[in-house]
Amino acid sequence: EAGVAQSPRYKIIEKRQSVAFWCNPISGHATLYWYQQILGQGPKLLIQFQNNGVVDDSQLPKDRFSAERLKGVDSTLKIQPAKLEDSAVYLCASSPGTGGAWSTEAFFGQGTRLTVV
Amino acid sequence: GQQVMQIPQYQHVQEGEDFTTYCNSSTTLSNIQWYKQRPGGHPVFLIQLVKSGEVKKQKRLTFQFGEAKKNSSLHITATQTTDVGTYFCAGRDTGGFKTIFGAGTRLFVKA
């Protein structure tokens, strides 16, 4: 079974520039997550989709971050304009479950390492 | 809001010693998951606990979920160098939709 695909693997941009990340989840997985992982910290949920609807985006800085999941499959996460503190690894994950106590495991992609200079 | 705290932040052990990491939530959880992240890698699912007081074992790893479903632990018996990495707990709220990760415990194993 193919895993979660993310691109690019690495990105270096200057502050105030824009950047976009792409994620292709495991086929058939209803739930897709975007996490931000700053060095030395645990993953922080930015946004969670169930199919093509948003379940939770309470920690997404909506003034600069946006995400969409067209047709309930692939997803893109955009930052515009980027700040120095956005430097982190952006992880995409997918899960076949739709939530609840019996939710299933999340499968993570390799992540995109963003450096803002 | 919900917070998940994990201790210790770091642990250095000699190969063969035991290791334990603890996870505490500020609110009651519907389930808790444990992940391992190798240096430079991505989190990989280890296990999920759902029932109050549940204990699960995977070879040298023992996972426990507290009676109140607010805390959990991961214990590794006789660590090996392959156990090196960061262990994260991730607690799902009782609403069933939001999963919050702890900050992780980074394990160093000296051969």
C-alpha cells in the first residue's frame, strides 16, 4: 500500500514570500490532517479534514495560512506571507477513520521542511 | 483548552536499562495513541488504548491507560539501540475529533 506522499521535501524562502505544500493521502482515507512540527516539539494540529469538509481548524493562523482538500482527496496548505516563526516541518497525515473513540491510527508522510530566512 | 503533557523531556539510558515515559491530559480522553519518531523521520503509530485501565504489550513495550482515562505510560524493558527516538502520546478528546500530541520524550540509548 502506498503511503502518504508530500512535496516538496524541503523549501527555503524569504520572509513575506508565499509557499505551498501538497499532500496525497493514502487511497480511501477519509480523514486528512496537516500538522506543524517545530524542532524539539510535538506535532501541532493545524487543520483536519473529513472528506472535503473541515472538522477542526482552530489552531490554523487564518490570516496567513489556508488549506483546501478538493474532491476529498489531495490537499494543499499555503502560507502567505511567511514569517520567520513559520520555520518548521509540515506533516500531512491521513486516517481511514472518521473520528470518535475508536478512531484509527494516523499515517504520516515524510513532511516538508520549511526554512524561512 | 485540552493540554497533553509528557515527561520526561529527555532520557539517557545504558543499553539494557528500562525506560518509562508518562503522559497526562488536562481533560478526560476518549482514547490515547502512542507514536515513535526516529531522528529525521516522521511519527509512526505504535498502539491505541481506548478502555479505562487498559494494558497492552508489544514485545518489550508495555502501554497503560489510566483508570480515569487522563494519563498513560509507555514502558520499555531492556532498551536496545534500535529504541532510540522520540516517543509521543496523542490524546483524543471526548468529542472524538481533536487529537492533541504531547511534546514527546526523546530517548537516547548508549551501547
